Amino acid sequence: MKTSRRKFLSSISMLAATTAFPIQSFAFGSAKKLKIALIGTGIRGTSFWGKRLLDEYSDILEFVGLCDNNPGRLAYGKVYIGADCPTFTDFDEMVQISRPDLIIVTTKDSTHHEFIIKGLEMGCDVLTEKPLTTDETKCQAILDAERKSNKNLIVGFNYRWSPYATKIKELLANKSIGELVSVDFNWYLNTYHGASYFRRWHGQMNSGGSLWVHKATHHFDLLNWWINSEPNEVFAYGDLEFYGKNGPFRGNNCRDCNHIADCDFHWDITKDKRSMDLYVKNEKYDGYIRDNCLFRDEIDIFDKMSAQVKYANNTILNYSLTTYSPFEGWRVAFNGTEGRIEAWQDIPYIKMPTISEAEKHVKEMEQTNTEEMHFEPLILHKLWSGHEMINVAMEKSGHGGGDKRLHDKIFKNPEIADPYGRTAGVRDGAMSILIGIAARRSIEKASKIKIADLTDLVPKIERS
């Protein structure tokens, strides 16, 4: 049923700023379309939060402004998205002129806080791409800003919405393995996806806060949601031993390199039309190089990471992130007082892949995975008995089907009750990044870090 814009404003105001589960997502309808302004016209902004929204929901929303500090990317982004709206290089001017209902933030991670806070202060609701921000000081500033405003903030976590992740949540919530005791979680980035972070601005700590924050925020949010508690303390190890200054040679970038024949990681950006149009043609405006050398000296993030996290409910998490694996995938195991759950995705020697690792990365970045239905297994073990194989129906669309389900919830079906509590608010965003921030601090100080020492949030034993 269609609802009015007044209904949208009413329902969004119901969101509680620091609850673990926001009461309701955005609700709006056809009386007047939801007015959206987008800040950040890079690949994520123009595809997932741009073109896909217009392609799927143009009957109920419209873009009233696009903003980026690079005028070339901005012009390309408008055409790619298909938006019929003004463009701006000044954020304040965009908000003042376009008067959006909702601002979507997809800028460099280190600047998220700037536009989130300004948006809230200027009277708009805000939806930010993950991660919420990159350090504890910026996180506290965001928390303070939302509390002072009468507006709300949503974090775009999509992995929660995958049918596979949801099935795991259901089994844990139903106590199928009794009380949860410990979790082992291992994420593997392949030599295409993993390497891509080190080519981009993500390879520098002051831009992305390291993969502890930019990438692992996805994983920590899933874990916080699955475990249904909040992190209490973190101890971590990490180092830079493969990329950056460790490389055997280096060049200006992949296009202009004397080591093409010797470098297994060489990427020919000239064969990627979208990257050429979006980035290479617009380097003259801000100097941003999309195909930077993986072995340049200024890379200062970690390429191997491992952490132990103790939750407020006494669950122990063992986590690791590998950035140059032969394949892309993950494994998780949950140990409980009455059994164990084992789950995995994209492990090639368990299930033969249908596409190459390189193609997998391209499809994920471009949101072009098909919606072909298939089944993925997980295993439920019970103490004193055998195991059960559970097949979960899902599709190969973005993030295991999570992308479209997240968008549908936000923009299409906000009033449908969700028994799994998958909509993420500011507290969820904060707790996910605080694990990564604590891991960084732990490595720096060679000691465990208490989450409560980073911001004024006190970890809860139960999130719900």
C-alpha cells in the first residue's frame, strides 16, 4: 500500500538514536516522492546507492542533488545514474538548495563524519555507507550529533539481509546449539579483491582506517548481530608484510610501469571502461589514481590481521582476515552448550566455482551478479548425535541477495515487521567499527583494549 510523505516523516522519527534495533526504517510513498541527495559519486555511490535506486524505485523516490569534490566524476556520475537533478561541488549549497528528505553518504571513509554531522544539523535524515567512520573521536562526534538532532541515521549493512546469514541468525536465536560459547570466523580476500584495496585510498590509514575498519566492519556487524551481544574487549595482532614497501619492485601506477611482465598483480585499467570514464579521465581534477602501485611506500595499513574479542555475554570470538588468498570466501563456526554450527561461502574445494576469482570481483563491484537461485549448505551438529545438513535457498545477486533485500526494506516495505532485526542504526554502526578501532589500538599498545574506553557507549549484554 502506498503511503504519504507525511507518513515517511512520522515513521523515520520513530527511530531511536542508540537502540540496537531501530524500530522502523524509512517509510514513504507516492503522494510525493522521497527526495534524496547523494554525496560521493565514486563506484559505490553511483552504482548501489545511485543507479540501482533509480532503476528499481523511481516511482517512489527521486534524486534532487548530487555532490562530489571532483567535477569530472560528478558529471559522469549524473549520466551513469540517470538522474535529472542539479549537481554541486559544495555540500552545504546542495542541501540548502535541494532540501532533501534523505542524504546518502558515500564519500571517502575518513570524511563520513563531516557529512553525517552536517546533514543531521541541517535537518535531514542520513543514510551512510559502511563504515560509520574511522576512529573513536569521529564516532563520538557522530553519536553526539544524532542525540542533539531530531533526525536519525541508518548504516547500510547489507550482509545481514542475505538469506544465508539470516538462517544462521534463526538457528542461533532458536537456541539450536544451546547457549553460545565461542565463534571462529575467517574471511579470505582473493588476489583481485584484496589487492584492490591496496591500489586505492584504502591502503592509507588516514583515509580508510585500515581494513580493520573499512572491510571488517561488515564482518563485525554480522558477528554482533549473530551473537546478539556487544563487544567488551579486544586483543589483536597485525602487520604489513606483503604489500607496500615489502614488494620486490614498484612503479608510478599499473599503466606506467616498467615491471608489467614481472608483476603478477598487474591490472590493465584501460580494459575497464567504467574505471576509465569514472576515474582515469578525471585524475586532472584531484590527482586520485585508481590503479596505484600495490607496492608504493605510502601504504601503511595491515595486510594480515587476527583478533580475539570478548563479548559482554562472555562469548569469545576468534577472527582473522587474509588479504591475498587464492580464493575469496569465508568460514564461521559457532560452538554452543548443545552443539555446533558450521557455515561457509565460496570455498572452491567444497563446491566447484562457476566463475573465475577475477570475474567474481568484477561482478561484486559492479552489482551485476545474476539472481539465479541455488542452494548453499550449512551443518548443524548436536551433542551425542549426528549432524544435519541444512540447505538454504538463495541467489547470486549482490552480497548473497542481501543488497536487494536491504533496499526493499528501506525504500519499499518499511512497515513489514522483521523478526530478525536486520535494520542497522547508529549504535550498530558504532559497535562494528569500535572492534576494528580497538584492534588497531591493541596492536599499537600491545595490550587489550576495552570498548567502553573508546566512546561513551557502554556494551550491552544483549542487543535486543
